[in-house]
Amino acid sequence: MNKDNLTRKELAEVINGQLGYSQNSCAALVDAFLERMKLSLLDANSIKLVHFGTFTVRDKHPRRGRNPRTGETITIKPRQMVTFRPSKRLREQINE
């Protein structure tokens, strides 16, 4: 596997290797899972995966910023962003 990024194709290959389903079925399974996650986040629902972590949609308020090229002061618009908080177990495994 590529050590820089984990791709949808690599996820499908792992499922194929462990469960023995066809490559097309595994790719469809990964796509369906990611699509469901996306739809849940678009509805501003959080996603909790036990022993992995929680994805949440967070509102960011408008704030003052500066254009680094010109030095001009600007107002950064309000927006929403997705945040991830790893589970305690995942944090412990990463820090081992």
C-alpha cells in the first residue's frame, strides 16, 4: 500500500482480501459507506465510529484576517467545517 495516502481502491482491496467478495462489490461497498458519511455530514449530523473517532460539523464565526500578499485587513466569512476527534483508544495506539 502507498504510505502517503489511503485510497478508496486500497480500502476495496483490503475488503476483497479479507472477505473474498468481488473487487466490484468491495468498491461499491466502500463508495456506499463514504456516500452515507457525506450525506450525514451535509445534514449536520455527527458520525461516531466506536474505537476510531467522531466526525462533527462545526460552525466558524466571521473573523478579521489579513491578506498576506497585500497586508489588507479583510473579514473572513462565516463557514462550516468538518472536524475529527480521535477516540481514546486510537490516540493511545498512535502514541505507543
